[in-house]
Amino acid sequence: MTDTLLRVESLSKHFGSGRTRHTAVDGVSFQVHEGEVLGIVGESGSGKSTTIRCIMGLERPDSGFLDYRGINLRRMPWAGERIFRSEVQMVFQDPYSSLDPRLTIQRIVEEPLRVHEPKLPAAARRDRVVGILEEVGLGAEHLARHPRSFSGGQRQRIAIARALVANPRVLVCDEPVSALDVSVQAQVLNLLKDLQRSRSLTVLFIAHDLAVVRYLCDRLVVMEHGRVVEAGTREEVYGAPKAAYTRSLLEAIPRTDPAAERARREERRRLRDIAAASGNAPDASEGQGAPR
């Protein structure tokens, strides 16, 4: 996992002009190594999705350098663009708007094959589509149906199948579970983790939820107000965060460990008792909702 597939250097993107000028991405730099899962995390407005859209060519950056396997993404020749488009695929946030409602599932999933492998016979295309649908938990019985027949979680599985049917090297996921019900999020995350391992994928995963990123990612890039404020391995960022912003994100993660939650409540109760004994008891409103 030492080969660098993607290199981003001093990337910047602004919207508007004059007094309405807004800096969405400001001098962002990071690398993505082959075979790893890199998470880009931050609150809404941190610039993480704009960064990805610049990499994928959906937005034109104002400055900076983007390199994919020696291909300058800002000045791609035709041959280089074909390589990039075939090797780097994206799963978007909203499964309801990322699938064409007029097309059948077979037509949706086989679309990358029509573009990148145009000489592939129709029967072979169908076999590839069925194979990837089965890999994501669906099957041949779904080929003739339309997106409206599926739940949000199933639609995201279809979107993942479409992204993987042409066997890319890199999968870019822009908050792929944030639009799903909580009960479905874990299923899709487990699917992505299994696919990354079985296919030896490199994954660039964007999220605002550090609990999700911790489960899936090897390294993290933390963004705030368009800038990278911290980067490191999962153990480094979660074990000893350096940036105050990262610490605030970590403190916002809901605690699901009952023992840890009990210990936290006991510590809060102890501090209140100490304050009361010293005559510095908190206002009554501060204790509302605290366990008794």
C-alpha cells in the first residue's frame, strides 16, 4: 500500500465574485495510496464534497495540481481521460436522484460497459450485470424493473453495482449512506467493506460522521472551512487528535458502549456533587435530563 494513485496539491476552488466570493476549497493537499480506504471528513460546508467534485471533473478548480497515475487531471489528453474515467468510478450521496427513473436496472448497470467496453457482446454484458448485482445482494430477477420499485438501500446497491461493473481500481463514495435510514446504513457499509477487500479496491470515502469513517477507513483527512486541519492514520487521529476541530467532532460521536456511558454519567454526577459541596452548584436548568 505504498504506491500513490492520486495526488492532490494546493487545490483551491472559489464560487462567486467580489463581495459574494466564497472560498470552498483553500490549498488542500493529500495523497491516496493503492489499496487503502482514505476518509475525508468534516461538517457540511467544510469543502470535502467540492474537493471530490474537482477531482472527478464535475467542478473546475481555480488552482492546484491533480495527478492520477501520472495523468494531469487538469490537462488530460483524450487517452488519459478514458483511462481515468474507466478506472475511477463514483457513488453519489442520494440514490433517489442518481438513477435514471426511465431506465431498467439492466440498462442502468450496463451503461459503463457500453461506454468503456463497446465491443462486449450483449450476452456477455448481461452476464456481467447479473454477476455484479448478485455481488451486491440483488439478482437477475431485478433486471427488468425500474428504480421506483426499490427502497433507498436497494437503490444504493444498484448505484454501487453500476460503479463496479467495469472493474475500476478506485471507488469514490460521496456520503453514500447519509441519505439512508439508520437501519440500512450498516448494511451498505458492510457491503462496501466486503467489496473493498474482495476486489482490492482503493476507496476515497467522504463523510461527516466520524463513527462511520472509523469503521471503514485506514487513513483520515479532516477538513474545516475548506482547509485540511489534520491528517493521519485512523489510530493517530482517533487516539491523539491534534486539532481542536477534530476533538470537537470526536466528542460529538454518540456513545453506544453502555459501560462507557455509565462512567460518563457517574463522572458528571461526581462533578456536580463537588460543585454543590463547595457552594458552586450549577443552575437548576443545567441538571435537567440528567440521570437520577
